[in-house]
Amino acid sequence: MHSSESEKCNDQATDDQLIEQIQSRETNWKDLFGQLVERHQASLFARCIGYLRNPDDAADASQETLLRAYRGIDSFKAESTFRTWLFAIADNQCHTLARKRSKLIVDEHIRNMAQVQQEIREEADGVEPAQDVLECVHSALARIAPTGRDVLQLRYFSGLSIEDIAVTLGVGISAAKMRLYRAQDQIAGLIDQRQLSRAA
């Protein structure tokens, strides 16, 4: 069969038929995988941008999803459709990326709040703190557990290193890191809830 005829047959093949050929490592299986994902690429990107609301982040999540699908195609079983399986990977990647972005935003907010408060303590002229940000972070800080609040204050307001925080709290470095990461997660979640309630 000529290559053009073969491509035409593959175009007409179902997702399951393509996957079967890919998993059996047909000669052109990589091309078949490209053809398979091309069918779902637009809807995959739409899924990611609907979750992340940012084209660049959606592109990153889509690319990582396709990479993981490529690496894990042999584990696919026809218990669900390929689209469902692909979207499950995408949802996980979007969630992971969104949490990372939230941590970065929270980190910046807390650093800014600490800087503003330091300027106020130094009686700097013309300091106008971003009230929405400050109120949001202050409210979130007040709602988390004291252990989380303590580690955040030591890190951002006192400027201590992880090693110094561990000594101050009388815990190991790994425990200090865990407390900091957990507190950042809690703050991110509370800020997300506040922003969503305002948007509603």
C-alpha cells in the first residue's frame, strides 16, 4: 500500500485502532501518535485555558500533558476513551501549575506586605500600601494555624533562613520546610476563596 493510501486509512481509523497500532509499535507509530493527538489538540488547549485563564500557562500545561501521554501511552486501556484519559492528565497538570502559580503570587504578596510594614515602621513618607492585597493576606494569616503563622512571620517579616527558622522553632530543617510549604498552601487556598467570593 502506498504511503498516501496508508495515511488515508489512518485518517479514517478510530482512536482505539490508532492506539492499538501505536502500542504494538507499528513502523510509523510515532507518526500515528502525532495524528492521534492532533485530533484532540484544540479541545485540549481549550480545556487548559478554561482552567488556567492564561494562554501561556495553558500552552505549558498542554505541552506537558502531551509529553506525559506520549510516555504513558502503553498504560492506556480502553476502559475509557482516549479523550477522557488525555483530559484527566490535563486536569492534573493544570491543577499542579495553578498551585505553583498561587504559591509564587502568595510569596510575592507576603514579601510586599512585609516591605510595606517595614517602611511604615521607618515612617517613610508617602507610603500607600495596597490595601486590597494587605487586607487579603492579613485575613488569611489570621485564619491559619499558629504554627503556620509563626513560620511565615519568621520567614518573611523577620527574614530568617530556613536553617535559622529550624533553630528558632526547635525542629529539623525538613520539618521547617514542610511547615512553610503547608502554610503557603493554606494561604493560597484562602486567598483564592476570597477572590472567588468577591468575583461572585
